[in-house]
Amino acid sequence: MTLRIYNSRTREKQDFTPLDPGQVRMYVCGPTVYDYAHIGNARPVVVFDVLARLLRLEFGAKHVTYVRNITDVDDKINARARAEGVPISEITARTTAQFHADMAALNALPPDIEPRATAHIAQMIAMIETLIARGHAYAADGHVLFHVPSMPEYGRLSGRDPKEMLAGARVEVAPYKRDEMDFVLWKPSDAATPGWDSPWGYGRPGWHIECSAMSFAHLGASFDIHGGGIDLIFPHHENEVAQSTCANGAGTFARYWMHNGYLMVDGRKMSKSEGNFRTVHELLAKAPGEALRLQMLTTHYRQPFDWTQTGTQEAKTVLDAWYRLVDGVKAEAADIAAGVRAALEDDLNTPLAIAEMHRLAHAANQGAPGAAKALRASGEILLGLFALTAEQWFHWRPPGQKLDETEIQEQIDLRIAARKARNFAEADRIRDALASRGIQLEDGPGGTTWKAVS
């Protein structure tokens, strides 16, 4: 089956035909590193991790280049550094490490290339100089701005008229602008603000030019897929298109645009003012990362995703059952279920892929030959599941929370002795005491086993 994806630019599902099948190229907007990543930041990481896995299966791992950037120069970072009284490098180093740890817990593979904005200042300056030379940008009062009216096609990606996009957009109305829609490519820095020398004075880049310069540096003027959250389509992605095509020529830049939907928490938009702001770090203290990952994948990437605690627990229960079925099973790419692969090839239809996983699990429970292998291969290679052994999965505990396995086994032995003595009240007391600590006992023909539950 041919891979088909919904192209936000054309607003239709299209067959995916790479520019060069020998080197499929994808760029995804990464985090601005100044604080813990929230669950909305994690969604595109998980979504495009699945896509990268699928592309590597389709074209070969050596023939796919996945780039996801780190924005490590930004006014939010500057504000955090001032508040803590430390250099921005200290803030970005710490929060980048936190981001990497949290995404690894979600079993998201690292991108092939992870460029940092601060390492590409020279490329940004060069692109800005090109835009000025071609009449698409101008310097004013220490700033350099992109002149939106110089690009008649501006607004086609988001499908809105430029004048209608002002409301709620990240554009500053300033006296030095030729047009109110013009956006900043370079801005001045004072002595207390990080900056770099440039032809326009000491300053720092605007947010949008960073991704244009980094994608060009690592993927070239044109590449296959550009991904990110739907909230980035305007102004960030619209401005990327303007900068890149005006600098490199019409018809360049990304050929397919993919955007994941908004995030909700308990049916409401996530925000600190609503009291429903959820960081990945916080959620990982309550549930294993794979449960959060599976929970996200139960919703199609283009639809809004509503995070709930109940949804996390349901995902963990499903994984409990699946881990039992794949325990000790060895599988490889040839064992991937055709139904799971076909679902993902149809615009990354993860809900349909998960439905197929349930079918495989049912078949495995019935002893169907190859079903457990197909379940394992499909989950491990494509959906990013089963990174742990069954023992690790069932003995999972929140980070930093020690699990004294010797003590647990001692309590199990005491309970077995109580049951043999027909002291069922004591046996129940031990069982309930362990349950209060998050330890669930399971009695079977082979004896009593235990697992940690969230």
C-alpha cells in the first residue's frame, strides 16, 4: 500500500512521493527549552516519532533523515535566566536534559539531527542578508523585518487573508514597520540581553528565521515533510514559508505539511489559569511513559486530544494485557501485521492500528499461530511500545520511589502461610496493605505473583 498523508497546504490526502527515495527528509519544530515540557509539547514528538518509524520501515533507516530542532534563544528563556540570575546556557542545558529524559520515557526515539538555534546564528544572518538583497526585508531602528506585501502568496498555507490574521497573531505593531503585518527577523539586544554581532548591530534572531535557517542547513532548500502542532500554522509556519521561499526561490521548501490537533485536559483547553496544566514530568510520576504514549495514539493525530487520568489508566490496563501476551516473544519486521501497517500508511491512522492490535491480542489469547509475534513486532517497531520486559513493566514504580522487592516477597510468603493456616482475615489484611502501597497480587496455578499499579 502507498503511504498517504493529509497535506495541510493542499487540504487533501495525497500519496507520498519523496523528492529522493534514497533520502527522505523531514523537519519537525522542536521545543523552546525554558521549563518542563507539557503534554501538548509531547504530542507532536510522539506523533512524528511514529511517522519516522514508518518511514524507516518503508524506505530503510539509512534513507530517512529526521530533524527536530531545539530553540535555545528566546525571550522566555531570557526572562527565566534573569529571574534565576544565571546565564541562558544554564537554563537551556538543564531544560534540554529534562526534555530528553521525558521524551525517552515516552519511548520516542531521538531525531537523526537535533540542531540548536544558537549554533546557527551565522546561517540566520546569511538568510536575512539574502532577503534584504532580494527586496523582501529591510532594516529599521536596529531591527530587520520581513516585508509581507512583497510576497503575494503570503497566507496560502493557513488559508487566510493576511489582514484577517492580525487578531491574536504574534506580530508587533511598531512605528518602524512599513506594514503592520511585517514580522521581525532580527532585533536589537541591550547589554543585559544575550546577542550576537551582525550587520545591523548587536542583537538576536526572531523566532521564525531560526527554523528556516536550520532546515536549510540540514535538509537543503527543499525537503519532503514539515511537521508541528496546528497552533504553529500561523504565524510560525506561514512565516517560515515566506522566508524560505523568498530566499531560495519559488517552489522550494516543504512539499507536505502535517499538523497535529490541539490538546485538551478533561475537556477544557489546558492553561495554568484553568488549573489543568500538565507537564510530562508530572504525569510520569504517576504512570509509565508507554501508557501516556498509547493514550495519545488512541486519538487520530489531526483530531483534538483530550487527556484524562481515566484515559491513562485505561491505556495502562491494555498494556498490562499486551505485555503478558508478548512476554518472551521474539519478533522482527517481517512479523508486523499487515493491518497495523496499512492503518498507519493511511494518514497515520493510529486508532485503527490500535484496533488491529486488539484483534491480534484476542487472536493470541485464542492461541492463533503468529498472533503474539505480530502483536510484538507491530507494537515495538511501529507504535513504539514494549520497550520493557514484562517483569520491568509490572514492577514499574514512579521515578525516585524505591521498591523493596525483598520486603514484598516476605509479605507474600506471610500471606501464603496465613492462607495455609486458614487465617483468611490475616491473608486479606496483607493483601490490602500491599494494595495500599500500589502492589497488586495475583494468585495462579504457579503461585502468587505481584505487579505495581498506578
